Amino acid sequence: MSLSVTIEELESFNMDIRTSYKNNNYTISVANDILENKLKTWTEQYEDVFYLIDENVYALYKDTKLKNIHSPIVVTGGESFKYASPLMNTIEKLLELGIKRNSLIVVIGGGATGDAGGMIASLVLRGVDYIHIPTTLLAHDSAIGGKTAINSLHGKNLIGSFYRPKAVIYDLDFLYSLSNDEKLSGFGEVFKHALLLSEIEVESLMKVTKDSIEIKDLTEFIISGIKLKMDIVTKDEHESGSRKFLNLGHTLGHAIEYQYKIPHGQAVMLGILFSLYLSNEIYQQDFDLVKYYNFMAHHGYPVQLLQNMNEDDMIKLMQQDKKNHQGDLITFILFSDTNTLTLTDIKKSDLYDYLRRIKETL
């Protein structure tokens, strides 16, 4: 896969990326300091606008970037919002406030807020318009493509829908207030996109972040990742083909995230490392696992979980993965060669051995 980012685009830091579906297209706007103007352009088209804002984001920005937003619905922060009870409480609040089918919902927060907020928009009154304002590095991935979801007692993102926003406004100013945990989580998806694009791209990303991960160094890779995802989801919106490749690292990653309650992108990084290990074992690839392991460890990813994880727990959770299509098989996204991804079904008994053996490899 290859997508280019021009010097002019990087210098302007002001991009509008338009989807190319047959209908109902929307624009992803990416730049610094664009929230106020872009938001006004949208909200003045609606009589009623309802804001759903992550409590942590609101606490940080209520007196600055969000000062013109009055009486928002402030929702619980992060992953805790992605469950049935807070979702239904928020829907009931919107109904109490008199939301109508011609109203607009504005969802402001990270990936979890966007996932649940988009699902709320798809459900209330059988669907109202919404726009997403991502505030994290992680959300540069999750805000694109119209997937909405909440978690189940049985695993991650098992309840959801496909529902396109009217727009995505990605104001890069939000990224400079991220905690280190949030930065590491978002970088996991940046790393995934680079790996999907090419070996050269991921080497370039690792070079500029070899000492530390700085937001100012990631703009080129953020834009490339958005373009890559847009290219894929426009061709395969409902994940019947190539969109599944965007789940690289997510089979084990979701299991680790759910079991050990670590941030999504950090778990995905561990899942990517396991997928590269499987690519070496099953397709005789030559990925340098030690290089990637050391890179992740240097930046503080919890790589020790790959050595401490319980194989039975991981397999039980991976059996719930949405990519699976046969009872005794668990589906992974692997590299059959350096530039070719493939869906690979692995027997549970074999997977148990791979999970055990990677502990000896690292």
C-alpha cells in the first residue's frame, strides 16, 4: 500500500479529506486551531445542537477551546462510557432535553467517546445527524469509517453499528495535552498504519521516534494514516474484505486490553508484535521481533504482559473476536510476505502453543 503526503500539505497543516462513497459523503478536516470556525459552520445549519463531551476533555478546555459551548452533556471519561448503562442514560437525557430527528449531536472526546457517541446518534429516534471532534491521537483512527460500538460482558466492541458522521473535525491542538499513556495508546494506531503502508514507512516512523514520541514529529504519519484508512473504508465500508486488514494486532490486542484493562493502542502494539511472530512462524517471514520488542519496551509499552499472559484466558477472549467465522478457529491478520496481508485461521490448540512459545522467544 502506498499513499503520499506532500510538503505543501504538511506546511499548511490544513487539510480537508473527502470520502468518495456513492452518496452521503463527509469531510475530515485536519489542522491546528480549526475547531471554532468549523464547528460554527456546522451548528448554524441546525436549530438544536446537543453536545456530548468527555468529562476529562471538558475539565481541560471548558474555559478555553470549549468556552462557547453551553450546557453540554458531560459524559464519563474514556472506556467506561462504552457500556449499555451509560449509553442508555445518555439517550434518556437527550430525549428529556427534547432532541428531534432534525437535531445535531456533536461528540467531543477520544476514541471511546466517539464510538459510543456515534452509536447513540445511530439509535436515538432511529438516527440523528452527528459530527465527531476527536481529541486524542488514538481517535485519528477510530473517528474514520463510521464504526460505532460499545463493549459487552463478553468482550470489546461486540455491540455496534455502521453509521457515518456528517463530518469529522480533527483539531490537532487537542493532542498537546495528552498524558503519556494516551500518547502511547494513540501511537499504537499510528504505528499500525505505518506498518500497513510499507516497511520504509514504519522504519521512518521508528527513526523519528527512536528517543521519544513527540506529537510535533507525527503530523506526516497522522495524515498518511487517515488517508490510508479513508482509502480502505471507502472501498469496503462494512468490513467484508480489505477493511479487515485494519485489524492488524487487534485479535490478541483486544483480549489483552479487556483482560488487563490497559489502553487500547498499547494493547494493539502487543498484538502487532504477536502477529509479526505468527507471520514468521506460519509464513516464514523474517520480521526482527527483538528490534520491535526493544522499541516498544524503550517507550514504556507493557511488553511484560506477553510473557505473563494466561493462554487460556487469552484464547477464551479471542474466541469472541468478530473476524472469526468457524467454531474451533481464531482469525488473525498476518503478513504472508513483506507487503501482503492475509486472513489466517488458527486452531485453538495450535494457538495455545504459539502463545506459550512467544514467551520463550522474547
